[in-house]
Amino acid sequence: MLKKILIPLIALLLASFCVGCAPSIQTDGVPDPDKIVPKRDVLIANLEDKDYTIETYTSMEGLSFSLDRVIAKKGNKFIDIVYGLSGEDASKVFELYCKLYSDDYYILAQNGNYVYCVSDKKTFSAAGFTSTANVGVQYIHN
């Protein structure tokens, strides 16, 4: 009788420890952009290690607010990401990215306070992204 109670109890206890195991998902099942998108310095370091050329900007044509934009390029491969936007500003940047980048990308996303466009899966991984999970709008081309 004790085994019938103890085994399910241990299984339940072990399962409860794994609630936070998924690195890009909060406990309520909603993706957490801060765990999905690599931090600015990490992204730059990751891509510099892969010989990408890094450029940073604090403004963008057509926008009246300052921003933190990083563009990394290596041949035809690229990532263009803006960090730390408010929801309204992220929507404005995303609209501009939709015009700026036609269909020549792997992923174009507004994910929480981030907006990014990445040319291909290898660059996406090399930059340090952990998932394509999203809490905003995104377009993915395979």
C-alpha cells in the first residue's frame, strides 16, 4: 500500500522540479522574450567570434525616438535587431522592418520589446537565440 502512494508522490515531486526546465517558456506557458533573445553583448560577442561585421545605431530613418540597433553582416548573412523598445515603438519598428526587408529572410519578428530580422537559421543560432517562440508577430520562411 505504501508503494502505491509513495511512487506517484515521488513522480509528482520530480515533475514539479521541472516546471521551469524549458528555457524559453514561463511557468504559465507563455514564451519569455528575455530568455529567447540573446542579450546585446552576448549577441555581439557570438557573432564577432563567427567573423560577422558589427554596426550599432541609435536612430533609424522615419522614427522620432532613439533606439538600440545592432546590425551584424557576413557576406549575404545578417541579423538586424533592435533592443529595449516600448510596445508602441516596437510596433513602429516592426512596420519599418516589414517594408525594409521583403521576403529575403529566415525570420522577421516583433517579440516583446525586441524587433529582429535574421537571414538564415545558422545566423539565428550563431547569434544565441534559444527558440522561435514569440509573444508578438513573426514571419518565418524555411
